[in-house]
Amino acid sequence: MICTGQVYLPTIGFVMAIPELKKHAIFNLILYNIMYIVPLVGVFVLTFFGVTSEKMAFVTKKYTGTVKLLTAILFLALAGLLFFLH
């Protein structure tokens, strides 16, 4: 929590100070925590079932291009959504 706490705690304080943002604050907080914790749990489960760091590194190198492309598409879609909603 030390690394993310530098952003997490001030953001919570900022959101709680603005009444308009309080409506969606709990939902966004839960969503953020889910998106932060799910990858950690996924890596833990894979490790628990015997997947080695070498195998994870191999898969990461094999699919780096695909992941970057999908991430770019996701961010463009989110940018478009923000543009059209505001």
C-alpha cells in the first residue's frame, strides 16, 4: 500500500470533499480495488498451482505485442467514451 497509498489516500480525501463526486465514490472505490486486486490474486493462484516465473516470463514475452495492442484499443475506447459523455 505504500506505493499506491500516495495517490489513493489523497484521492479519497478529494472525492469526499466534493458532494457531486460522492454519489459514485463507493462504486468507483470498489471498482478500483477489484481491478487492483484481481491481477494479484491471479498471479498468486498461478504460482500456487506450480506455474514458475520462467513460464510466466515466456508467456509475457510471447504476448507482449498483443497485450500492448489491446491496451491501446481499450484506452482509445475509454477516451472516446469520455469524449462523447462530456
